[in-house]
Amino acid sequence: MKAERNTVSTYPENAPDLGYKPVPDIFKLPPGMNFGPCSSVAVTRKGNVLVFNRSAHALMEFDGRGRYLRSLASGVFTLPHGLRVDAEDNIWATDTGSHIVVKMDPKGRILMVLGVKGNSGDWHPAGHLRCFNEPNDVAFGPQGEIYVTQGHGKGESRVLKLDADGNFLKTWGGEGAAPGQFNIPHSIVADAKGALYVADRSNQRIQVFDGDGGFLREKKHPGTPCGLCMCRDFKHMMLAHGHTGKIIKLDLQGNVLGATGGQGKGPNRYGEAHFLALDRKEDIYVADTLNWRVQKLVKKT
């Protein structure tokens, strides 16, 4: 069943409270600088926080106390979407407007560009590069494999697998609601064994695959499941549940263990909880596209 993008659900009802509280207004921006719609957030190995937002300063870095450090990759991005930091602290950003995935080193130097900026299409089965079609998110396998989810509304909903050097290996999916098909595969993460978890947003579910795209299982999550983040123990995940404004903890079977937040504009309320990240303490950072901010949640003492 196709969900409207602005669907608001009461899901999950009666979930235990996660035990977090918001830290108000932690980010200290330079005078005259503001966030645009905040599409994603990531945390580096140093504990610095990267905010991906739709403004002239699309990628900003802050220290763990929220103090502004720098802006990166000025002028590169058209419509920022997903943001990840890999095991080597490289920064990966997806741009649905330019149809590219960009890899940067920790200093912000561009190391790899996947896709052709400004051109949408697909990857040829023989492995010849053509183009992405609105890449949403990126994840990494145990041998450095690159997995990209694409398709934010143009019918090219699929996962693409590439090797560590960016060479095309295979793809699976396609538009639909059957197992292994997608309707906006919005976010993707991998567990310690290389299984892949895909937030299939408009199909209102999380689908699980092996590293070669073999379908394993699915779990329904009514509403708009948007962003996934694997916990440090690789036994649990956090879900940013879109327009419900809920931040939900799941086990690897997709069962709800707890929740916090809700729809709105106040502390720990979200217009659209789009993507999220965890630091070493498992404090939570939530990117909100509609309220143009990232909120930090810390464990209650």
C-alpha cells in the first residue's frame, strides 16, 4: 500500500519510553549563518558532529559541544540528503538533486564521485557507469562494498552494490510492494555480518537482505520510516520515523523496544525526523527537514 509522504501516524502505541531528554539549542553558529532544512547528521570518530542541510553552507562540522568548526565542500551539493561516516572516518554524502554520491576524506577533500552530476539514469548491467537516479543513502559491507539506495519518487527504487573502488557489481529491487521491491528505499544500514536493513519508506516497512540482495524478511512500520542507524553493539537499530516525529529503538528483527519524541516544534518534537546518528555515549542526534534543525537527545540520569 502506498503511503502519502505527509502521513502522520500514532505508531508505535504504548512503546516504553527510551529514557532520553533533549539538550536545547546546542549548535553555536557564526553570526548571520543559519541551517536550512536539515536532511542528515553524522558523528566522526573524534566525536565531531556533521550537519547536512539545504543552505549555502550545506555541510558543517561542529565539535561535541556544538561549537562551529568549519564548512566543507562549498558549492558541491544541490539537494543534500543522506550522510554517513565510514570506519576510516571518510565522509559520504548523497545528493538527490545532482544524482551523485560523494566520498570525502576527514579533511573534506573529495576522493570519489559516483554518478554524473546533474544527470539521472541507471547503471548498465555490464558495469559501465551511467547515472544514479536520486540516491538516498549509502552503507558499507565487511569487504568495503558500497551499497546505495536510490529512487525518491521517479520509479527507480532499487539498491545498487559496488565494490570498494566504485565499480558496479549488481542491483536489485524495482518499483513495487512485493518482497524485494521498493517504494522509496530511503535509508540503509548493515549489521556485523553484512546483512542489510532498508527503510522502505512508502511501503511502510523495513526489509532485510543478505549482502547479495537475497530477501530475508520484512517488518511493517506504519507511517514513514525514514532514517536508520545501527547501534554500537550491532544488535539494535534506531529509527527516525518521519512525520510521526518518533525516535524508535528496534532489535534486528524489527521489534519495537522503546520510543521517544513526537510530532511538533518544541523540544524533542519533529516536523520530519529524517535521519539520525549516535555518538559513543549513544546520545542521539536527529535531523529535522521541516523544522530546519538538529536536536540532541541525551540519556536521563
